Amino acid sequence: MGKRDSRDERRGKSAIRRLMFLVVATLLVLAGRLFSLQYIHHDYYWRYAEENKLQRQRIVAPRGLIKDHNSVVLVDNVPRFKVIVPSRDPSHVRETVFRLGEYLPLDTTNVFSRYQAWSKRNGTLPFPIIPNANKLQISFVRENYDVFPTLRVETSSQRRYRNGELASHLLGYVGEVSNRFLSQTTRRGYFAGDLIGKIGIEEICEEFLRGEDGQRVVAVTAHGTVLGELNELTRAPVPGRDVLLTIDTRLQGRLESLIEPWKSGAAVVMDVNDGSILAAVSLPNFDPNKFARGMRQADWSELFNAESKPLFNRFLRATYPPGSTLKIISAHANLEHRIEDPNDAIVFCISAHRFGNRVYKCWKKGGHGWMNLMNGFVESCDSYFYKIGEGIDVDELAASARGYGLGARTGIDMPGEVRGLVPDRKYYNRRYGEKKWTQGYVLNIVIGQGEFLVSVLQMVRVAASVANGGHLVQPHVIKQVDGESEGVYRRRRVANTNATIITFLQQAMEGVVQGQSGTGRASRIRGITAAGKTGTSQNPHGDDHAWFVGYAPSDEPEIAVAIIVENAGHGGAVAAPIAGKFYMEYFKDRIVVTQRVAPPPKPPVKVETKPVEIVIEPIDLDVVPLAPASTEGDSL
């Protein structure tokens, strides 16, 4: 009996020791946890508690304004209201959405779909139940605070493009930042749902236009009900900087209206001396306000997949065969390498030119007759340029083209510019193989057909180079940022040129517009002399494209223009009249004030009909295969 009592006593003591050990261990764990909370992780939990008590609401800075060179506002901001709810508790968000849907028409399925995407990207940031609230919705939320204490109306700014579609490719638009953009470590300060410039000025001036965000600190309850604002912690946003452009709204609108009836095309007007872009047109265009308001996926797909490609910037990214506007380059190359005296280089045009076993047709039925370089340029005689093209080396022509900046980017302060294509010997050897192509390819490109590809921006610079005496200027559209000049723009001499060549081109281009037989007579206006070159480029996908490049006034040049109207036909019949009507707008004050009388048309350049060493062989058009006909057809 005594032994049993002794064993029971020992067991009881052992149980007490285990219990005491357990109690001590528990106390030690609690003490360690308390030490961790109070000392090791004190700052973390203090911040967490503060976040529950204080809520920091980000105030997005309004974007800077975009103005034209006369300080006319093109892009500004208007208020936008959002109904938001704290999103820390998903069940609370769901309950709020269902309850709000009982009072207001809400597509709850769409709201929950947005919330799922929002929570993945934004965590616990307040969720916009109604991202673009109207007056009725705003009034309801504010008047029913007791029913929906966690809802609040947040004011932000929405981008507004005052002239709708005007200059949309130049100005660009804003849209939400992408997940890919947010994942880049260098893109600090952006959050899901933020707006960012996508193309045009909105994109290239993003760092200036964006501004610096502020914050509003408020005290809230555990359920997110706002108790009041802490002014000492609130910081006002810093608006973005204003950007002043070189373009003129009036000229931009006029140029767009002149091309709009033809549905698609592009045009650029540039100061010949400093490269300032006064107007840049790409049609069809789009309304950037649709992007600013928020576009549905279906609407975006329809716009993106439209056959007319309204989102495609034609003056910056499109390339075209230059047609007869390239005769500026062809004339330069021959004057540099082959022709010493333009009056001695005489060809007789019978509307067709034979080279080897092919016949290359001129655009004028019946032919032009005797032509020298001046006549051939002014009347855009294809046969003449076919003949002088027989002796020009493809690399010589390519070098002259590159001297005027073709085949390279102009350096304009906009992203996405194309290079175009200047074919040379290496190009043809690579494409067709050595000795597998002939001089006939060169005959095709001297009149601007074949593989040659240029942009409207490049061609306006060619015209400006002739106008200003042989200098390549760097095009630009940004004039100032907050009153400070932006950038230093380059100007260099056209390679391999001289005063004789430039003078000839100036006289020839003036003859195209002012001469009796010039193909660009439709661009002529009373009181202002102008110079130019027409062109009609073949289009394998439809009707021919109409070209005109030129400058005015020809005696003291100020502006250069380049115009292409897609699928419109002859340059002299379509593009040249557009240039003339634009000149009327640009020079209207000067014409009214001075009442200058246009000088009489200059007589055609006399060509001596002395015997020449050119053998004109009979051409049997029924036997010899025809090359693709030129479609210059600029004569009115």
C-alpha cells in the first residue's frame, strides 16, 4: 500500500512538472512574441495600424497643356468624377456593388470583372465602381452618405482635345499604362490605371506633360468611413509643364480640309530656313477624345482593324514611290556627273523611248518634241529623263538622293519615322544577283518609279533644300516647354552640290509653276511667285497617287510643302491645286494688302534646233514589248 502511494505521488509530481514546463514554455513563447511585436517588428505594425487609421489618397497631377505656336490651346483637361470604394475587404466590395445596383443602373457583371483585374494589379488601392460618373450618380452618392458611408466621389482630370480629330496623329492620345510598362523597373511612379501618352506629342513629351502627383491624408474608421482630412500631411500636386508647338492651328485646319474630300493622303508644311513644321496632315485621322474617355475593346478593335487605317501616321511612317518629284534628284545627278551645259543636252520626244528591246513610254501622247534639261524638267518629259538615264550610274543617282536626305531619317522630334529606300548597286546585286539586272532598272527609277521609296517628310525637306540654297534642315514640331526653347536643330549643306546646280533647280521648279507649259500651273496664285514639281506615282494596289512638292515665294522662300493624295490620279490635276489653295490661305493677308499683280507667264525656254548628235531610230510599237507606261500626266 505504501509503495503504491509512493508511485502515485511520484506520478503526480511528474505531471505537475510537465504542466509547469508547459506553462513556462507558453509564457516564454508569449513573451518572445510580445518582444517581437513591441520591439523587432514595432515599425511594421505601427505603420499597418496607421494605414488602418490614416488613408493616403493619391492626387494625380493634371497634365500640361499643348498649344500651337500662337499659344492657342489644342489640348487641355476637364474634370472627371469617379465613385470609389475601399478594396481591402473583397466581401465588402461585393456587398457594396450589389446594394448600389439596387438604386442605380449598374452592370454588376462588368464591375466584378473589372474588380478582379483591378485587385490583381492594384492590391488594396480604392476601387472605382463607376470610373466616369455622371451628375445623377454623383448626387446620389453624396446625398446617401448614411446608406453608403464608405463610398466617395473622387475628382480627377480628363484629357480634352479641343478640335477633335484635328492634328490627331501629331498630338497623339493618352491611354492606360500596360502591365508590361509597369513591370519595367525604370518606370517608377506609375500605377495601374494611370494614363500615359501613347503616340505623338503626348508620348514624346510625357516627362514634361505628366507633372508630380500629390496626396490627401484622411482619418478613416475600420470600415473605411472618412472622418476628416489631415491638412498638415496633405500635399498639392504639381501640374505638368505646357508644351508649345511649331504648328499653326489655322493652317493645319485648312490643309486638312483641302485633302479630306479625297479621303486619304498626307501633307507637311515646313519653314525652309529652320525646319519648323507649320502643319502636318495624315488622313484619315481619329478622335483622340475617345481614348481619353475610355474605349471599349470592341470599339478599339473596329478602329484598329479599319481598312482605311486611321491610326496609321502617313506623313511620318508611310513610304511611296516619288513619281516625277524625283526628277529633282535625277536632274541634280546629271548636272553633277554628266551634263555640263543644260542647253546642250537635247532629246527629241516622240512619246516613247527605246532602250534595248524594251520601249519606255512618255506620259504625253504625241510626244513633247525637242527638249533640253530645262524643258524636260518643266514639262516633266519622261522620254528626256529616260535618255539621260542611260548614262547615269545607279550609285551616282543614289549618292545624290542621299545628299538630300533620302534613305535616312530626317531626325524629326517624333518617334517611329521611317527611312524609305534608295536603291543602289549593292541593293540590286543583293536582290537580283550580280549581272542579273540591267540599266533598264535605272531608267525606271530616274522618273521615280520602281524600288525608290520616300516619305512626305523627306520630300518636303528636299523642296526646302532647293529653296534655301542647298541646306538640309532638321524638321521639328516642339518649339518650347514652359517658355524654354527645346533642343538645337541641325542644318547642314546638301552633299555634292554647288550654286550652279541649285540655281538651275530653282529656275526649273519656278518654271513648273509659273511657266506656260509647266505641269504645276494649278498651284499658281496671283501676287505670289511659287516653285514646285508635280508627280504621279504608280500604285500596285489601286489608282495612282498624286504628288506635289514646292515652296513659296520663289524669290524669298518662306515655306516648303509636300502633298500626296492617295489613289487620286495626276499630281498636276489634284495635288497642285491643293497647294495653290493652301498658298491662298497662307499669303492671304499679304495679297490683300499689297494687291500685287502676278507677272505674266515666262516664255518657254528657247531651244536651238541646231543639228545634234542623236540618232532617232524608228520604233515598231507592234513588235517591241512595252515597259510599264509612265503616268505623269500632269499637263492640264
